[in-house]
Amino acid sequence: MSEYHNPVLFEESITALITNESGIYTDATFGGGGHTAGILSRLSPDGRVIAFDRDSDAIANRIDDPRLELIHNNFRFIHNYILYKGYSDGIDGILADLGVSSHQFDTAERGFSFRYDAPLDMRMNTSSDITAADILNTYDEIGLEKLFRLYGELENSRKLAGLICRYRTERAISTTSDLRSAIEKALPAYADHKYLAKVYQSLRIEVNQEMKSLEKFLSGAAKSLHKGGRLVIITYHSLEDRMVKNFIRGGNVDGTVMKDIYGNTEAPLKAVNRKPVLPKEDEIRNNTRARSAKLRIAEKS
């Protein structure tokens, strides 16, 4: 496996994805290339993989294989590229491993982790304009409260936003240590790391517009598959998992199930696994990032 990122639910996701060894597949989140390498290993010489990643660090992990095309862009544009490449009849399968890679967490200067004293960046695409520091220093109190409530599901989001706004009147919030100092009074006495993880998750989602990108991706992925094609997605937190589950069930991310005049659900996908596949205990022991992972599998109707 790649040192850049140890793929979660590797065997389960690859096995669920591949239905045709000569097919066309997409790895929507290339990262360290672990899942892509796994897909390629199961394909014949006629098979093909189109992979996406918006992080230039990930693009540097390019695999030397003529069956692979690696695209440096956001996976929200998947359907545009599938059409552009001439696969108007649809492809065989799409895999997405959502969230942050081990490399991004472990590279201090990227600012994804509170384990390091580093600039508050959190951009998955380092050429993007908005950083986490920009958000913390420019959003008003209402905007920050909404951000932490929606994306971190923090019950004291109003207090958190107020502390940040008061702190920045004295000095800018530029580093991870600045943020910790600003919100110290909001941190719980125990398990403060779990609270901080939710704060950082909120900021990361906003910086990278993750929920909007995921919604666009799901719609584009459904359009990009041919009948019987598979969509395989690994999620890590309740917000993205709920969005994926809703889309598979009803064809939209808000959970509304639309039906035709005959009472049939109008959704482009159908769930293959009624409940998500969870990592085994030995995988969680070897890779703590796996503990919150859920694998959902759907098929184009």
C-alpha cells in the first residue's frame, strides 16, 4: 500500500466495484493511488481507469500504467469528463474514498491537523483562494455559528463563534495554536480532541466546499454509469454518509423519496447492500482512521 495513504476497506471496495475486467472505471479520489492500483490489478489489458484528484501532492503519485488517465480536478466535474472522453453510453463503475488522506493530515504545513502548530490552511487544492484562516478572520459571528452547527454538529456553536470573534479583535487567527487559544473556554474538560476534530472538520468542509462538491459528484456519477454500473463510496462522518444514503435511496441528497404514478421510486440507483459495510476489527487496530468508515454500494437501475 502507498505510504501517502493507507486505503480503508480496500479489498471490500475493489471487490464490490469490479464487475467486468475489461471495463472502464473511475477512482474519483486518487490520493496515494492505492485504490487505483487495486483496480488496475483486477483489470485485463483492455480495461481502463480514469482517476481524479484536486490535490497536486496526490497528482505527484501518478502510476505508470497506460490504462490509467489521471485528471487534476475536482470530482464534482466527473460527468463532464466522462462525456468529453467519449463514454456517452456510460462506464462500469465509480469509486470514491471521501475525506482527508493520511498525507494531508500528517503534513503539518497543510493545516489539517491540530496535532501540529502550523498555518490554518486546509485547502485540498492549494491554488484555491480561501483558507481556514480567511474564514476565521472574515466570517461574521452568525456565519461562524452556522458553520460549526451544520458541519460540526456542535451544540455550543454560538459560544464558539463568539469566542473567535472576540479573540480576533486583538489579533488575527493564523495558526492552529491561535485557534486553540481563541476557543479554549469552549473546550470540554475531557476528550477535547474529539471536540477539536469537529471544529477542524467544520472548517475543512467549508474551505473545500465538500458538501456541495459531493452533491454535484453524486448527480454526475449517476449520469456517468451505464445500466448495471456500480457506485462504491467510503464515508467517514455522518454528514457525508447521510447525503450518500439519501441519494441512493431517493435520487437526491435531502432525503425526499419521489415516486411515479405507479408508486415506483424515481431514483437512478439502487442499494446493493442494505446496510453499510464496516471495517473489521483487525483493520481498525492497524489503521485507526478506519474506525469511522462506512462503505455503501449502489447499482445503476
